[in-house]
Amino acid sequence: MTAPAGDTISARLAAVRAAIADAAAAAGRDPRAITLVAVSKTNPAEAIAEAIAAGQRVFGENRVQEAQAKFPELRRRHPDLELRLIGHLQSNKAADAVALFDVIESIDSTKLARAIAKEMRRQDRHPRCLIQVNIGAEPQKSGIEVDAVAELAALCRDELGLPVEGLMCIPPAEGDPSPHFQRLAALADRLGLPVRSMGMSGDYPKAIACGATHVRVGTAIFGSRPYP
Ligand SMILES: *Cc1c(COP(=O)(O)O)cnc(C)c1O
């Protein structure tokens, strides 16, 4: 079956890039200060290859095992890919995550930070790191509480020597995400961290208005996912 014109990965990518440029212009920001992270979780390597053919280089995956199955081969063909872990990471998977990813966006506990630091020393591989913040204080969600971010950031940077460059959040599904985005940006400012990873398919223009440097967009590029 052929997809209708305008409904290909390459067309959707172009539309997302245009929307990023529009949102940046509206906010008086340079669009080059915003990185599009194409969230390829649950999508097959062929779909990722289509995005690569359309010029996309930065990808996000939420499961270590799934990324291990898809990316080594794609990377052999395209050594300039950047792979970012955006999902919850268990400490016992830190070794695999440090070995595979270029950026780990989901540090959310001192235990995990210590496990990652230990693996970085052991492997002498140093993926950049973000701290995931539970910005809406939702009990079911990953991320460190807002009140504990400064302490975790200090531990990561000063004691463990982790290359922490910013914060990441997923705001509550209900309600206006903008106040949450603003709070994350203010928190990053206060800690002197330049990277703010925030905004998904439903709200990335709003995140850009609030200062996102990285937007993580899946569905709007790859279409709706076969499973969550
Ligand atoms: C799945 C996922 C995204 C992308 O979500 P879409 O709504 O498909 O754009 C972004 N961030 C995280 C952490 C995700 O798990």
C-alpha cells in the first residue's frame, strides 16, 4: 500500500521542522537553537532509515533493549547519528545504556546517577546527561521531585563528575503544559544548565515558546504507534 502524498515520514518531518521554525520565529528565537529529537520507539529500523534519508540525525528511544536491537546497524551506515535515551532507566541497565547512548536524558535518582558514573569510569565512555524532573509532581511518573533537583545536580556535577547539561520533563497529560515548561526553564536557569528537553507531538510549539532547546517528537513524524 502506498501512503498518500503528504503522509510520508519525510513529509511529516518537513512539516514538524516548519512548525519548529514558526514557533521559534514567534518567540524571537533562532530556530538553530532548537534540536528536533525524532522519537522512534516502537517504530522499525526501516522507518528510522526513512527519517535518516530525509536528513534527520538525532533520535530518541525509551528502552535500552529496543535501541540495542535497532541502532548498531543504522549507526554502522550513518556514524553521525545521535542517540538519546528518553525513557526510565534502571540502575542494573546502566552499563548497556552508557555503552549505547550519546545522551542519557532520564537521570532521576542518586542511585542511578552513581551507577551511571561508575559505568562511565569503567568503560571510559561519557554520554552527556540530563536530569529528568517530575515537574507536575505526579505520583505515577518518573523524574526527581522539583525540590530535590538542585541537590541531585550538585551530586552529579561536583561529586560524580557527570557531564550534566540540562533538565528534561514530561508535563501532566491534562491541562496547559506551559506553566510546567516555564518552571523547568527557570529551574535550569537557576542551576546554570543550558539544555531544556521539553515538548512532544502535542505541545512542542508551546515548549519552544517557553525556551525548549530539545523537543522530543514521535507521533507527528512516524505516525501513531502500534503499541505504547
Ligand atoms: C514517547 C515519548 C515522546 C514522544 O511522544 P509523542 O507524543 O509521540 O511525540 C517524548 N518523550 C518521551 C519521554 C516519550 O516517552
